[in-house]
Amino acid sequence: MRAIPLLTLVLGGWFVVPAHADEAQDWLTRLGQAEQQQSFQGTFVYERNGSFSTHNIWHRVQEGKVHERLLQLDGSAQEVVRVDGHTQCVSGTLVAGLGDTPNSAARAIDPQKLKNWYDLAVIGKSRVAGRSAVIVSLTPRDQHRYGFELHLDKDTGLPLKSLLLNDKGQLLERFQFTRLDTANVPSEADLQPGADCKAVNLESDKASAVKAAQAWHSDWLPPGFELTSSSARKDPQTKTQLSSLMYDDGLARFSVFLEPLNGAVVADTRVQLGPTVAVSRRLTTAQGEMMVTVVGEIPIGTAERIALSMRNDAAATTQ
Amino acid sequence: MSREALQESLSAVMDNEADELELRRVLNACDDVETRDTWARYQIARAVMHKDLLLPRLDIAAAVSAALADETVPAKVSRGPWRSLGRLAVAASVTLAVLAGVRLYNQDEIAGVELAHQSSQQNLVAPQVKGPAVLAGYNESSEATGPMANGVLQGQPGWHDQRLPGYLRQHAQQAALKGTESALPYARAASLENR
């Protein structure tokens, strides 16, 4: 007798789950399209360990071109202006040589790919910034990435709220709109950068940068993570060559920095800063001791394993 | 009932070979002091043969009988239709218990989920207060003690303090430059600049 409700439950679950997954996939597709098609302006908050800030965003889609301006409202006036995903100007300190990488164009969110590494599901409804929203959860299928909870605007598919959660369900960061206006398209004046926004010149020593960084690879990567950019630059202060590699799984990202120690005695460290972890490990190569630092929005154990798996190809061939 | 027959039955009970009738006969005769003595003697003889340790004259039966004498006899009360009703009631209560158990179990699950939600809500605040794994704002003052190191920081304590903020910034900015999917990477990068 008890088997019957159980059976219906099991069968019911069987039929319901794929439907939910499909629905979630549709919502994520909508999210990807929304930012390419929808003009909006609004205010959002960002919160993580030890930091809470408020920002304005102006986003205009006109004649297929996406103009976007972001401005921090409290503290220093952090500002970014982007056109079609390419950064035009930035306030404050921009790391030299940043972004001078091939395929630095932004990648749209791909639910088909994400499905391999996350369980996608619509888990409910909510209300954010006075608008009704659909909650889409992205639960990691392994322990190498964090889960996301996205609250997407029912009308437009825009992300109204985004929570990053670790394996214990603890909140690591919160991104949440407090006001969103999709009716009024931002004006030209709204999108004009402020006086402190310094123009970004992303053209520099491209070729050498790529070559130097490509000498490095990782013996182990968490499933789904791919190299999306690599660069190398000379640090103006320390005069050492710093290589950096960036990987992502379509949602989460981490960077690997490789720097020669030049005889310095440095201990291994681990730092957790809100959602971002930084793990440093010494690595002995043919060129001497190097420090490998993995920085990213991934669990600390995963970062540790990546740091231990970095190898220098140049060293391998000369040995 | 002849004494011989009883002794035979007693022996059979002791050897675990008595049938229902013999067992009843022995139990009925248990009140008799002589029978109990015979029983005790048989036990001693058996213990000697098996070289078992024996506690002589430990008359458990008498003690049990005395205890039972004070008890009311429930069997007589539950005879008749009430007995079957009682059984039904027991069965019903067991079913109820099972159902309640399932229900409670489910409620537990629901409560568990709610708790999980609550705990995640609480943790919203908690990690900010929770100290050691976190470098709040990564400000200059934290450099005095060095970053939160897994091991003991040796050699040049300044190395990580010099490099890590730069690494964190570069990672965040690079992510912000690459990602247009949301303003999230930008917000992360901006939060690093808030000192």
C-alpha cells in the first residue's frame, strides 16, 4: 500500500525534474539575451565579507551597440564605461597590461555548457526591487565550484539578485538591485564618463605576452574549466616577469599567477576574501623557485590542487 | 497425579524435552515444596555431571511466584470480544505510529530545509563577523600582521602583502573586462578598491 504513493512520488519526480531543468535553461538563455537587447538603469548593492557598496548602472542597447556605465555611489567614485563589452575607461588603478589578450571579448552565458557542471532548476518565485522574479538555482555537480542562486526579472530576464553559496549553503556574496527602470532608456548624458575615468589602451606587447604565458599549463584542472586568456608582463616595481592565466567554466573564474621568487624566502599562504580565495604555493622549476598563486571564486581545496598542479613546459623540454 | 509421573515430567523439563502437557503439570506442581526440592536436587545432579558452577538453593521460581501473587491477572480481563478489539487497537496504534513517523519524518525534512534557509540567512551576517579566514577590506593595517597564513609566515613577511592585493585586483579586473553577463565582476573589483 505504501509503495503506491512512493511510486507516484518517484515517477512524478522523474517527470517534473527535466521540465524544471528545461525551464531553468530557458530562463538562463533569456538572461543571456536580456543584456544584449534590454536597455535599463538602476541601483544595486554588492555585499561580501567586510564590504558593502552601492552602485548605479546605466545600460543602453541602441542599433546593436551596448553602452554601459557603472558608478559606485559610496566611498570612492569607482567607474567603468564599456562599449560592446570592451572597456573604454576606468577610474582608479588599473593593472598595467591588463586585457591585452586575444579573445578578450566577453562570452555570453551558455546554459547548454553550464548544464554539464551545474544542476539547473527553477526553485521558486520572489520579489526584488519591487519586481516579481523567478529563482533559478545553479547547484554544482562537484565540489570544485560554488552554487549560484539567481533571481531573474519575470518581465525582462535581467538578473535582479545573485547569491553565491558555498557547499554548506553559506552566503559568500550578494548582488541585488534596489531599483530597476526598464521603461526609460538611459540618455547620452547618463552614459558620459566622469572626469576621473581614465581611458584604457589595451594594445601593448600582445605577442610576447601570449608566448610567455603559454609556457605554463596545469596538470589538473577542475572539470569544465578552460583557459580563456593568458598574459605576461614585467612588474614595474620588482622587475620580474609575471605570467597570468585565466580559466572559467562559463560562470566561475580563477586566475593563476606565476612569479619567480629570485631567492626570496616566502611561505605558502591561503587567503579567503569573501567569495575570492588566494592560495600561494612555491614551485621549484629549472629556472629556480617560482611562486604559484591561484586567485578565484572557487573553493579553497580546488585552488590548492590547481596551485600544486602547475607545470612549466619550457622546463620540461629542457630537462 | 503420581509422584513418579511428576518426577519424569520434571526431568523432561530440565532436559528441554517436555511436551506442553508435561510443562503445565510441572508448573502447576511448582507451588509444592517437595517438587521444588526435587527440582533443585536434579539441578545439582545435572551441574555435577556437567561440572557447572552452581548457586545452590537459589529459588528464583519462589521469588517470581511471590511477585506474581501481587499482580492482577490481565488475561481474564482481556478475554472475549475485548481481546480482539484490543489487538485491533494495538494494530491501529502501530499503524498510526508508522504514519505519524512518516509524517514527522517529512516534517523533519521540511523543517530541515527551512533551517538550512535560515542558517544561510544567518550566515549572511555571520561570515562578516567570523574573523580568521577573512581579511576585511584587505586594508593596510592587516599588513602589519601579514595575511592570514595557513602556516607560519617566515622570511620576508611583506612578500604576500605586496603581491596578493595586486593579484586579487588583476583577477577581479580581468574578470570584469571579460564578463558582460552581469555587473557582478565589476562590483567584485570595485569592492577590492574600497579601503
